[in-house]
Amino acid sequence: MSARIKKAILKTCSSEAVKKSGEITICLVNNRLIKELNLNYLAQARPTDVIAFDFAEKRRILADIVVSTDVARVNAKRFKTSPSYELLLYVVHGMLHVLGYDDANKRKRKLMDDKAAAILEKICLYKKPTH
């Protein structure tokens, strides 16, 4: 899985023409921990799929992307995908946040979802999810 995660991050950066180098940490956690992070940093007392922490400097990408494996398992059943597809989707979604995208409204969320699905279609044998 780590090779696929790395490939997803690199494809996201190349798709967005990122020229910076940097460091990105991916943390796979359970719902208890992501709920705690969501409450502490985003004031929402619920689990979520992914939280991205952007510590970028002018010439370097520095980020932590935290992904809930519990949400991935639940959503894989819900959307008829696989848990690994969901994990990669959340990694790409988090990386898009790091690169400046937000999903504050339906239009922006659709843009991010479409970009993430297109990136995953380029690197994987997965079908586009029905999110």
C-alpha cells in the first residue's frame, strides 16, 4: 500500500504541475484518533475521512495527511469500492487540500472529487467511485 500511496502523491503533484520538493507524512488512524484531531483542529466532534495539515514554506511542501481507515472501510461498502481505493482517494483529496484546493461548497467539492477520481484512474485499475 505504501508504494500506491507514494504513487498517488506523486501523480497528484505532477497533475497539478507542482515544482516544489518537500516532505509529506501520511498517517493511517482509526476513528477515535481522527475524531479527536477533528475536534481539536476543526471544532467538529465527529470522525472524518481525511485531515490535511499544511506547514508549507515558500519553496517546500511540508504536510501531514491523516486518513481514517475506519471511514475507508465503511465508505467502501457504501460506495461499492474497496478500502484501498477509499484510502488512496482520501490521500489524494488531502494532497489537493495541501496544494490549495478547498471543498467549502458543492461546486468546489465536485471539482476536488473529479480531480481525485481522475488521478486515481490514471494510476490504478479502479473504477470511478459513485460519491
